[in-house]
Amino acid sequence: MLLAVNDVTELNEKIAIEQHQKEQLEEIAWMQSHLVRAPIARILGLLELLKQQDEPAVSQESAELFNMLEESVQEMDQITRNITQKSREELLEEL
């Protein structure tokens, strides 16, 4: 009888640990998809507005800097999307 109680206790502890890990992974996935991507999306929007300006005063050098900045932000966005996707895949594997 005592052995059965210990087995159930250990099983309950393992289930609690797995549930906690799942919740942590869900939180990370949510943060990636919402908190991190929000400023990235704003930067991309601002860059698009800057590129649409028909200012002759914008030098070739400034245009190149805008392009480099946009490439960097696009890269950050893709990395964030990849991390979010990986987190979701891990969650699905846990289920």
C-alpha cells in the first residue's frame, strides 16, 4: 500500500513539473509573438513611412542607411518568428 502511495506521489510531482514547464514555454511563445514583435512591427512601419517621403534632401547615403536598417529589422523579425514557431512546435510535442 505504501509503495502505491509513493508511486502516485512521484507521478503527481512529475505531472506538476511538466505542467509548469509547459506554462513557461507558452509564456515565452506569447512574449515572442506579442511583446518582441510589437516594436519590430512599429520600426518596420516607420521605415516604410520614411522611404515614402519624396524629399530631394534625402541623400544617397541616408537611403542606404535606411535600407541597411530595414534589412536588420527584417532579420530580427524573422528570427523572432522562428523562435515563436519553435516554441509552438515544442508545445505541440509536449501534448
